[in-house]
Amino acid sequence: MKRKQVLNYSLIFGSIAGVACFLFFLAMYATKPNPLAFRRPDLGINIIMIWAAIWYFKRNNGGYLHFYEAFSVGFLTNIIGALISGVLVYLFIEFIDAKPFNEWMLHGKALLLKDREMFEKMLNEKSYQQSLLSFETQKHSVIITDDLLFKQVAVVAISLFGMAMRKLKN
């Protein structure tokens, strides 16, 4: 029964987080010239939804919560939210307007060129050239993996929420 509850809470709150992050992207699209450069604050939306999912899960289980339950609910909520927002932004870029993606790629390439010395120290020359070339050949679908990978930072919040909210039966 609890596995189903974990999945249900994660689907509900992850879906809300994903749609809210996409709405945040649309707001940035309407107000900023390069909305993909300003979408990192949407991580806060995921963290709020993770907290809410864990809190509701705990509340509806008699106030008891194991760390593994909190981590499962939080992690799945985060993954589902990131996947939904990534797919929605991808669909927007693929079918409505690719300009934000193109500007995002140009900005990334300009940063790589601007700080060439630093990147060449971190990477060898061949890796640096491959990185430059990758900005020319990226597909729009990279938005999905970028969202999924970046939002894994929320694992720290998930762990903290899980530890702070846990309560075991005596």
C-alpha cells in the first residue's frame, strides 16, 4: 500500500512542479530576451513541491515517516517534475520558437570562448575543441537532460527534509 502512496504523491506533486516550472519558463520567455539563461530559479519550485509531497505523505500516514519514505517521495517528485518541465520546454522550443535555444547555445559558446585560458587548463586542447563543436551540433532534446541533471541538486534538500520530518513509531 505504501509503495502506491509514494508513487501517487510523487506523481501529483511532481506534475504540479513540472507544470509550474514550465509556467515560470513562459513568464521568462515573455519578459527576458534569453529565458533559458534565467530558468535556474525554478529549482525553488521543485524544492517547495518536494517539501509539500513529503509533508502530505507524513500527514496522511498518521504523522509517521521513515527516512527512506521521505527520500523516495522527494526523489521521485523531483525526477517527475524535472522530466515534465524539461519535456514541456523541449516541446515549446521544438514546435513554437527555437530562438531561446539558439540564444542559449550562443551564450554558452561565448562563455567558453571568453574564458578560453581557464577552460584549456581544465580540459586538454582536444576536449576544449570538442566542447566548442558541441555547441554547433546540440539538438533541442538536450534541454530535457539538462533539466534532469541540474535539478539533482535538490537531493540535498530531500535529505534534509527527510531527516527533519521523520518520526518513527515507538
